[in-house]
Amino acid sequence: MTARPDARTALFFDFDDTLHDFHGAYIEALERAVAPVAARARPPLAPGELARRCLLPWARAWEHTMVGRPDAEALWRERSAAVLEQAGLRPDATLARGVRETYLTEMEARLRLFPDALPALHRARAVVGPDGALGLLTNGPGGVQRARLRALGLLERFTPVVISDEVGCSKPDPAFFAIALRAAAVRPQRAVLIGDNPATDVAGAGRSGLGSVWLARAGAPLPADRRDVVPDATAGNLMEAVERAAELLRRRRDG
Ligand SMILES: [Mg+2]
């Protein structure tokens, strides 16, 4: 039986640090990527020290270039420049290219789904039913995110897959969520997003009328600068997050 259009539900998932351990891989890949630059630094630097110095500039580069209108080339210009600058070196195209290539290769080698990801997606399919949508909403470069989703066996599991770089806007912009809702053919009241990021996932979903489940794997409270963000539900793991999302979908249908 086909669901009435207004009864169709969607569960949306964030990707990085929700389905796979992005942060763990990132720290290791960054250290590997900057090692050749650290070796040339004057005075010499340990790769771990150079990586530590790059954390803030790399996070800022992401904010500058991938939030709003994403620009992956600008992201890598800023990231490479930051590595060389932190090492006290002049611009060097070969070293810069090496940082980018090594980082991406090392990230691919470290891709790991969280152990609860596949069971949770299985349960999520049962929650939305055969006519519902399981969607993936991620901020990042289209080619890179698609390659990672494919490598983890996730690409075929989601319809729609909405990637900021491909649609020209990013979470938490309401325009991004409008694209996702249209692609999933659901109303915001019938959709819930599960994600780890209070600002882009939780606040973004709330502003666009979707339900939100904040995935807080570390069990930590909201960061001090995000206390204004109010998730509809909070969960310590993905299985729990899907159950909270199912409750929200029921409540929003009946409410
Ligand atoms: Mg995330």
C-alpha cells in the first residue's frame, strides 16, 4: 500500500561524526599530511606539534570556505597556506599539493563506520516504512563525500543524498533543508534529522521546522556557546537516536 503523500515520513542523517568517526580519522590524517612540511620547518617541528598548530586555522578555513557557498578549491588553498605559515615556510606549490593528497589518502585509509551505524540504519528503515525516505544531509565537497559514502557501502542506502558543495548552500541554511525536503517529498513536520552538530544539524533542522535528535556520543552537555540550541531529543548512541526520532515522528503526526 502506498502512503498518502502527507503521511510520508523521512529520517535524515548527518554523515561525519554521526555515521563514521570523522574526528578520530581527521587528527591522524592531519598529522601524516603535515609531516613532510614539519621536517623542513626552521627550527624543525614534530609533526604532532605542527598538526596541533594547524587545528584552529584548518577549522577557520572550513568556516570561511565550506559554510555558506562551498568552495573546495578555496578550502585547500587556505589549509595548505596555513600549514606552510605555521611551519615558518614560504608558499610552496609542491608541498601544498602533497599536504592535500596525503590528507585525503590517509582519510580514506581510516574510514570506519561506528559499530551502531548499520543496525541503526536497518531500524530506521523499519521506522519510516517502505514508502518513507532515509536521507543523508552533509556539508562538504561532493566528490569526496560521495567517495567516502561509497567506500563505506552507504551510498545506495540513502535517497536523497544532499551534499552542500553540490547544491550551493549548506546546513544550517533553510535553503539547504528546503532542497532536502523537496527531494524526499516530505513536509518538515514529517521529517527528523539525527546529527552530532548542535549548530548545523540541531539548530538548522529546528529553524526549518524539522524535528531534531542531537547525537551526543560522549555524553557531554551542549558546548557553552551553544546553550541556546534546543534539540527535540538527545541520544548517546545511534540506536537510541533512531528510537527518539521514531517517537518524535509519532508525536508530530498525532500532535
Ligand atoms: Mg557531523
